[in-house]
Amino acid sequence: MRRSKKERQSLLVQTIKETPFITDEELAEKFSVSVQTIRLDRLELSIPELRERIKTVAKKTLEDEVKSLPIEEVIGEIIDVELDSSAISMLEIMPEHVFKRNGIARGHHLFAQANSLAVALINDDLALTAKANIHFTSSVKLGERIIAKAKVMNIEEKSGRTTVEVSSFVQSELVFKGHFEMYRSKNK
Amino acid sequence: MRRSKKERQSLLVQTIKETPFITDEELAEKFSVSVQTIRLDRLELSIPELRERIKTVAKKTLEDEVKSLPIEEVIGEIIDVELDSSAISMLEIMPEHVFKRNGIARGHHLFAQANSLAVALINDDLALTAKANIHFTSSVKLGERIIAKAKVMNIEEKSGRTTVEVSSFVQSELVFKGHFEMYRSKNK
DNA sequence: GCGCTATTAAGACTAGGTACTAATAGTAGT
DNA sequence: ACTACTATTAGTACCTAGTCTTAATAGCGC
């Protein structure tokens, strides 16, 4: 069935978006026009040729693979630690930390920064988080840097159970506050 | 510098693995041999041509995208959701989730599973965590599967603020319990 | 020099295009 | 009906990054 030029072109855009691996010949058949018409359409709509389309898709994959490797491992960069006393770390919010819809950082990354800082702060091989009480006071956006400051509030003599307060800031604004209770395997 | 055939071929395999977007001509220059030699090498080693290599990389991306669309930004695999009511997800603890020293899962991964499940549970485009009260009741080890169960406890009429309880289990043992208070942009 | 492997070259062909020129079909305005 | 204009189609030369095939040459062991 023949359609108008406009109609065909908007369908063309959609078709290529859905199935990017389609050749001009297949498109010509699909829309019952000549291959030349399809090529004129692509020219007008600035849609690159099949092989270029495939290449950009493939490039995206490679970039993603490189990116997704180190992310899970490192949660912020430790700037300063005084064991069993206080510690500071910094985390820059990158695209992989945010909700795609609104560019707001997902809560668990703020938590992860604070939690790993609390763990690093404790002078023990086997520190674990037991409880936490956390508060997200303001949303953090793509590109912002979070500075998390952790402070040991109390170490119980017998059990070694340690209370840590973590406050995270973007510039001077408080974005996260957490109260952590940590286990440790050996007493201090 | 010229190398023996064997040496060149093993380097060729490695080079193509690292930089799959390399043409025969570039490879020929790199190894100081003719294009034909590179083609004979690829033939012997059953390495497909550049365009085929790009295509397979791109196909992988598309498959991944299809896969990651419904799960989108959830940590763990969603098993069941009833919006604004309850949801269940599963997370298998892999080497990247644990402390290397003792094979125990880092707390923030349990939190991330619970937090993203609470977000996914809410029938709103813009759900955010406001507060959380969490408790790590037992340590989870490498290879174990965590089943997180989330339940909406209360939705405030005016603000839409939603209370979610998440309990996570390894088999029948409770490993994590969290009380989440969530914002939403539009009221229900 | 003979035999062998490795390498290089040359030619014909392929897919999936680009770039350009030119012809034709169909429709609207006057 | 004639003209103007857009849309479509056709055809040619050229491109990249190959394939497949045949053939020539280089280097080495013995």
C-alpha cells in the first residue's frame, strides 16, 4: 500500500529505530517504493546507512562494558581516615548512579558511600553493619560531588559495638544523614 | 619487527579481542605483513571479517537492551510485583558483592536490593526514598540467594507518602529487615 | 637443486552503500 | 491546456572491506 511521503518518512524513522539492522532494499520492499526513494528519504532525514548504524550500536556496547566494570567495586574515594575516630570520602555522581527519568541519584548509592566509609573507619578486619537509621534530606543530581563525613560516636567496651554517624553534603547542603551500628569481630 | 607465524597469529587473536574494530589493512601495517597474509591468518583461525565482528557486538547490545528494559534499574531480579501492594525480588550474591577477606556480602548490596524494590513497588514515575530504618540480622555469604519481600504498609492520603516494609531471606533465615518511607511526585 | 611452507600479488566478484545526473509521473495553479 | 513544481525512479561511477581463486615468489632445510 502506498502512503504519502510524510507518512512514509515518519514510519521509516520508527522502523529503523525498532529494527536498526534493516537494509535499504528491505525497506524499499516494505514501503513498496524503489531503493532510491528510501535513500532520498534517509538523506532528508539524516539517517546514516546500515553499516554506520550497526557500528554506533556496537560502540555503545564496548563503552558500557568498560564503564560497568569498576563501578560496583569502588564507592567513593577516601580522602582521610583516622581509625576509630573519623573519615571523609568523596563520590561524584555519574550517569550510572542516577534515575534516567529525572537525573536524581538513587538512594542506595548515597547509602553505599556512607556504609563503606563506616566500614573503612573501623579498626578491624571484620567490621559489619548491624543496624542503620538513615535519612535522605535532599536529592542529589547528576554531576554533583558528595562529601561524606563519618564520626565514631561510641565504642562499647565489652562487645566492641561501634556507633558511627555519617553526614553527607553537596557543597554546604546536607543531603544524607545516617546513624550506623557496627559489629566488629575482635574487641578493640 | 617481523615475528614467526605462530607468534603473529596469537598476537592477532589478542589484538582483535581487544580492539575488534580494526581492519585487515591496519592489522597488516601493525604486523608488517601484507593484507593477504592477515586474511590467510583469519581464515586459519576462523576469525570473521570486520563487519561481521561489529554485527555480533551490536546484536549483543540489542539483546541486552531487550533484557534490561523490563528490569531496568532494579538491583536483583524482580519475581513478582503488585503495584502499591507487594513485590518480591531475588539477588544472587556474586564475588563482586562480597568482602574479599571473608566472603560476606557488603551491607549496601542488601540495602540496594531492598531500596530499589521499594522504588519499583510504588506506582509513580518519581518515587524517592526519604528515610529508612534498617537492620542486618545475619550475614549473607557468596553464592547465596537473597529473596526480598516488600509490602506497602500505609499510603498517606494527602502527601502520598508511602511506608514500605522489606524483609530479606536466605532460605528461611531473615538476613535483612528495613522500614522505608518513600516520597512520590503525584498523589495516588 | 628439490621440496616445503610462508608470503605476496593479482583479478573477479560481493554487499551495501554514496554522489551525481537525468528522465518520468503526477498534481496544482492559472 | 500549459507551466511549474514535487516526488519518484533509473542509471552510472565510485567506495570499503571484504570473499574466493589462481599464481608467483621467498626462504630454509637437507
